[in-house]
Amino acid sequence: PPPIRSQDLSSCPPIRSPGPLARSATAGQLSRSSSAAAAGRPSQIRGAGEGGAEAEVRQLREEVRRLQREMDRDVMAAEIKRLRRENEDTKRENEELHSALDNINPEELDELDVLRHDFAKMASVADAYEAQLQQLSAQHNFDFAPLARPKPKTEEGKKEGERLREEEEK
């Protein structure tokens, strides 16, 4: 770290934290000690042995690390709490879905499959008839407009169905 300049610390009050420098060192003395240490001269702080400033800096760094770990634990505890709530909500939703599945009769599902198949077959027959009618209308000079049907199971089909329903309501 860069050396501490005396003008940076001249307005600081005396250090009041526990440790060997707390009783006698002022910010100015620490500044002079830091510059002396940077220049390779012994510290001039009263009551501080050689390396006293370094010991104080080490203590402060350890305190910062301890506070950082404590803060990290608080953040992690909050995240764990949020995830547990989310987990409980998901479990509850899962139970509701399972209870809804329990009420479905397998025979009804089979009937739905048959109806889907029949609908697809009838839609293809209707498309073939509309194509024939368009050809005949072009040959015999009459207007033919096929019925607008939404395409099932697609976004385009859903939008088309909504548009047709809105037109019918008007």
C-alpha cells in the first residue's frame, strides 16, 4: 500500500481503538511513523515498539475481514431464507397440480385424443373442399371466400381466433 501522507491524517483525532498505539499515538504521529517506515527509519511513536504501526494495520485488516465475513453470512442467511420460501411455494403448487391430476379420468383423456384426431381429419377434408371450391369459382366466374378458421395450437391461430370472435361480437 502507498505510504500515508501527513496532510491526509493531520485533521484526524487521536486513535481510540484498543491496541498498543491507542493510548499515545495521534494521527500525525502515525503519519510520521508511516513515512519513517517507508524511508527505512525506526518509528517515532511513543509507546510503540518496532513494527507497532504494522501491527495496528494488521489488527485493523483482520477486523475488516471479520466484519466482511459477518456481512457475507447475513447476506447468505437472507438468500437461504428467500430460497426456502420459494421452495415451500413450489412444493405447495406441486401438490395442487398433483391433486388436479388425481381428478382426471384416463378414459376422458382417451376420448380427448380421439376428438383431436377426428378434428384434424375433418379439418384436412374441409381444406380440400375449399380448394376445390376456389378452383370452381375461378372457372365459373363466381365469388367464393373460404370460411376463416383459426389454426389450432399456434400463436397465429390463437390471434386469428381472437380477431374472428371480436368481429362476430361487433
